Amino acid sequence: MSAVCPACGVPVVPGYVRCPKCHAGLAIGRAKRTTAEPGGTAVVEKGFPLSAVLVAVAVAAVIIVVFGFRSASKKTEAAVAPPATPIEAVGSNPAPGPPRFAPVVVAPAPPPAAPAAVDPRAAIAELENMLRRQRLWGRAQITGARIDVRSGSCSDPAMKPAIAGEQAALHGAGLTKLRCLEQSGAVVFERDL
């Protein structure tokens, strides 16, 4: 014998607690309620866990406190200003007599120091590191005032801009020319630094 859902009229297998289509409760021929409902499509509804809400609120509070202390310490550092020093006014002396202040002699500024020469080996090591970072693998060697870069990537379009980025350091090391050579020794390009 097959039962029918009183809400939607769909045939239901006896023993189902809820209708498989509309989920309406079926109270057909049940004498007593059991703790485990046999069959049916009963769905247990779960509420949002309170512990997740508490954890989220605690994390937000910690973030606010940390950033609050950071900005407060920056504001107090900015608010402390060095004490102002009084500046005496210098004017013309209307009465004849000795001047009140001694004349100030301004010494000429020393000439700017020449930039320190960069060690060519350090400049070459930095060039090789940059080529490695950009995956243009190459080895550099100093030949007099020239650098020979031996790489299989000399014809790569990224090679010339990468070398241009290191040009100032290489020139500061006293190097004036750069050649990029294939592994076979063929020159791909040559440029002044």
C-alpha cells in the first residue's frame, strides 16, 4: 500500500517521514515517534556556529589594537619637534661707535668629492647576479677595459635592457665596452658603456 503526500499528492513509500518532493511532514499511520526517523528526506538544519563568530571578532580586535598602537606611536614621534632656537636680529647701528657683532667670514665650500671607484669584480658579480635573476644565464669576464659576456641568451630581446640597467655601475668601475658572445665565441652585439 502506497501513501500519498497530503500537501502535493505525490505517492510516497510507507515509512517516510517527509515528502521527497515538497518536504512536507507525513503523519500517516504513525503511532509513536522514534528518535531516529526511518527513511524519508529529513534534513537536519544547523545553525551558524557561535565559536566562529567569536574567533572572527577576536581577530578583528587584535588587528585594530595592533594598527592603533602603530599609528599612535607614529603620531607621537611626529608631534615632538626640536626646540626652536632664537635668532637675533641684525640691523644697522644708528649711533656711531664700534659694531655690536663681529663680521662673519664665510669660507668657500669644499669641492665635491670624486665618487669612489667601484671595484670591477663587484660590478661584474652584480651583472652576473642580475642575469641569473632574469634567467638570461651568462658569465662575464674582464678583458682590459672591456667586459665579455658569454651567454646563449645574447640574442634574447631582454638582454640589452638588462645590461643597460647595470651600465652606470660598470662604467663607474672603469669599464668602457661590453661585448655579448654566444657560447661558440661569435659576437652578437657590442656597445659602449
